[in-house]
Amino acid sequence: MNQSRRTFLRDSAVCLAVGVLAVATSRGAARKGFAQSHDRPNVLLILTDDQGYHDLSCQGAEDFATPHIDALAASGVRFTAGYVTAPQCGPSRAGLLTGMHQSRFGCTDNNNDFGLPPADVVQVLPEQLKSLGYTTGMVGKWHVGFLEDEQDGHATRPGHHPWERGFDYVLKHHGGMSHFFPYRDDGWKWMTDRKREPRLRRKLEQEATPTYLEDLPEDTYLTDIFSDDAADFIKRHGDDAAPWFLFLSYNAPHTPIMAPKDKMDKYAHIEDGRRRTLAAMMDSLDDGVGKVLDALQETGQRDNTLVWFLSDNGAVQLDAHNWNGSRNDPFSGAKGDVVEGGIRVPFMVSWPGTIPEGQVVDNPVISLDILPTSLAAAGGPEADPIHDGNNLLPWLKGEAECPNDVLYWTWRRNFNAVRVGDLKEIRNGKPVTAIDGTEIPAHNFVDLASNPAELAGEHALQSAEKRQMLSRKLDAWLQTVREDAQKLTPGSGS
């Protein structure tokens, strides 16, 4: 980020107002009798949970297939160097929705989530799109403003529910892990034993307050109900005069790993039980994405919908007790690391007719870019300087170079990293076992072009000059984060 943008953020913690655009003229009748009378795209953001970099067939998986997600990738751009802002669910989601590095407002990890800054400081993506005339919906896992209390259990901080931060329609469980069959007796017990909401909550567009969904069939599978509900949202708004934004936030394949019996039977050939369950979960998720994309196609909205797909962080370490069966090949590290396995994720975007199809690119992008790119697609003003990401549209349309020369990460204060071009400094807080079985020290310098697994020793970056350059940039950026956190952390008196 340039100095003028950072100076603005330090001197002023207030977002500029986002102007409301008039609804555009009719686009004409669409297929199947639906008509959308606007020329701005719908925006569909699909997020998975703890999915490893490897675990799509378009990413290299061979023991199961994901044809619908593969087709989505083929219809647009698949980023081989797509990143999130943190190697953990809560802070990654906070960064995604705000378009800000979440440590700027004190969200350093799941246990230090003080919530989002108020809307007069930073407007999250649904708030900004709503101000542009969009109908907004959220389906799935929330986990923003997450509060964990030994006495009261798990909850969302007041003022941080999705219906309080710009979403008109919501179907959600509040955050963290959830039983995938919450309407079975064992699902109820599993959730209540852990002091979690045992039922899904829903708020319709016309309702002021949400209600709990009761009496769903006991075989209701969480991935399926999220997919069905997202498809229904798309169909329900298929002939609206205004565009819509939908955040489809799966909790698959996060633990506890479980899948329907028919899917488990389909992958009986996979000997490792966890990997077999992961394959079954990803099969259900892929079917769900297919159902959502079919809803777009059937209602004539596919060509007028900007679709994002990514995971919120990398897979859990293979030898961890809560390993979900996912893998981060060919990268080292896992969830909880700022080496590539924790922060580099499956990432793709599609907008037929606007973004060229069938592209696979190596340039780095990050989840922070989704907000400014989506606002630009929606015809809004340039994203406010308080946001950290970049508008990717000119680059994706072949009109400019990739804007991401430098990327930064910080998590739990002592897990920090910087990438400049292909060069990277890693301050990981702890050593990591590399994918080849060797040890990567907590502090390492690499050239990702020749050493994507971030191996140490003779494989590490040797140039003292380049190492110093990386460290200077990272130290300077961390100082701005500390300064911002003193002002922007909710409850800090800013």
C-alpha cells in the first residue's frame, strides 16, 4: 500500500461515504421467463472452511473429483497463488469481509476477536453493496465477532450478527465447528455439550429479528441445507429489479468430519478413514456448488454474476489429532502457520463475458482484493483508503498489470510474513516440518519461484541484501498495524 493511503488510515479512522447508484435500465428478458432489469452484476462469494490447497481435482486431487468446482474454475481465472489474511477461520473471515488486515482492529486470532469496527469507521462488503442498491444474503458459518466464554459458551458479540452488518437475509450458525447433522439427537447433544447453538437461525428479508429453525428432518446435512438455501435465494431474486450479493459460507470440510452414508459408500476404496470422510464431504460440497451454479443458469443470471470461490485457510496438519483429512500439497505447513500451507488456498473468480475464461495465473492475489474488486464491478466509487486490497478487474480484463507487488501477514503477533515478488520472509513463531520431512526454522527466507515448499538450509534465500529488504518492509508494515490497532480495536476508546 502506498504511503498516502497509509497516512490517511493513521490520520483518519473514518470511511468515506459510499454513494448510492440508481438502478440501471433493463437488461431484457432472461432465460426461463426470468428478467433482471439491471446491468450491474450479482456477486456470489463462496467460502469453504479448512480446505487444503490440494483438495480439488483442478488442484491435483486424484482420489476424488470435484467436477462442478472445476467447471467454475474453467469458466474464469484460477489463481495458483491465492492467499487469505490469516491461517485461522475467524480472523481470515474478518479480513475478507472488511477488506482490511484484521489485526488493524485487534482481531489477532480466534480467541482475540473483539469484533468489527463500527460502520462509521469501516463498512464491510455487504454494507457497501447494500448502499449501492443490492439485496444482500448470507448463508452458512458466520464466525465474526466471535465470543467464547466458559460460563455462557460460544456466541456472537452484540452488534456483530450478520443482520446487524448489512445482510438482509440470513441463515446461519454463529461460528466455530458444528455437528453436520444438528437435527439428530446426537447432533443436539454434541452441540449443547459444547455450549453451542444447537439450531440454525434464520432472518427473512422482511423480518426484524431472526428465529431458530426447528423440526427439520433428522437427516438434514448441514452442507446440503446451505446449498439448497443458497440456490433458493438465487431463484427468489432472479427477477428482481436490483442486483444481489450472496455470501455462501460453508463449514465443510472443518471438523468434526462427517458425511452422508451414500457419499461414504462412494469412497469405500480410500483406506484412510479421515481421508475417505474428507472425500465424501468434498463430494457433497461440490454437488452443492453445482446446485447453486445450476440455479444461476436456470434463472438466466449466470452471465451477470461475479462468482468468487476460496477457502478461509489451509488444511490442518496431517499428524494433528483433529486432522480433517485434507492436504496442502505441494506446500509445507498447515492451518496455524504463515508458511504457504497455512495461507495459500484454492482461489478462483468467474464472470462470463467480462473476465476471460480458462485462465490459470501465478500472480499473487489475496482475499483483501475481493471487496474493492466487487465494488468496482458494482459500479461503486473507488474503495476507501481504509481498505488494504486492490481492484483486480483492470488486470483480469487484460488492461493493466497485477497490482499486488507486496503482500503481508500477521497472526498471533509473532506469526508474521511478507512476500515481495517471489521473495518471502517467514517469522512463523515455531518450526515447521516441511513436506519432505526436513525442519523449517521459525525464521526463514525463501524464493518461492525456486523453493515453493520453503525448504531451509541450502534451499533458503542467501542474499543478505534481499533479506534486509524483506525485513525492513515487514517491520515498517507491522508498525502501522500496531498504530492502527490502538485506534481501531473495538472498545479501545478510538
